[in-house]
Amino acid sequence: MLIFVYGTLKQGCSNHRYLVGQTFVGEARTGPGYRLYALDGFPGMVLRTDDHEGVQGEVWSVDAPCLARLDVLEGVAEGLYRREPIDLLPPFGDRAVEAYIYPHGVEGRHDLGSVWTEPTR
């Protein structure tokens, strides 16, 4: 399965270790309609119909055990994130790719725009 990552799972970031042994496919950008917001030390990608930029990230090919670990990390069973299909710009536009979407309100949260960079510690 192809998964789009945009935050702590990206190369060089704090949770990238969850992707060890998986295959980096390439850098990518979503189509318009997605935006990043600051949560508690990590970003959340939300659907925003008024967005025109999309979100910058990476596409990874992951196996089933890795996907299960990512679902736990992202709190899918608890409803923190939903994993769902997304639209990416070429060269990924015709491929099935999923991402973790933050399904909760972001009122009062800082708008990060289209790119997230992990703060240095």
C-alpha cells in the first residue's frame, strides 16, 4: 500500500523509525483542499475546501505489518485520525494513496500552511 506522510513520519523526523524497512517512493504534494494545523507537537492534515495549495510530503510503500503499526501510532481505533484515500498531484495522480486525516475541529489551532518542519529540540 502507498501512504502519504506529512509530519513526524517524514525522513529525518522523530517518528520516521516506524518506516524502517519500507520503501521511499518519492516526494509528493496533495491536490488542493488539504491544510496542516499544529496540534500538540505534531501536525494534523485537515480537509479545507478553500485551500488552493495542498500539502507537501512523502509517499512510502508499506507492508501490512507496518500499516498496522502506523494505524496504532496515529490512533485510528481511538478516532484521533482516519486513514483514507487522498488525491495527489502528478506523478502520483493516478495511483491509490492513503493518508492520515485529522477529523476534528481546528478552531484556535495554528495554521501551518502546506509544509511542516519538525522543531529542533
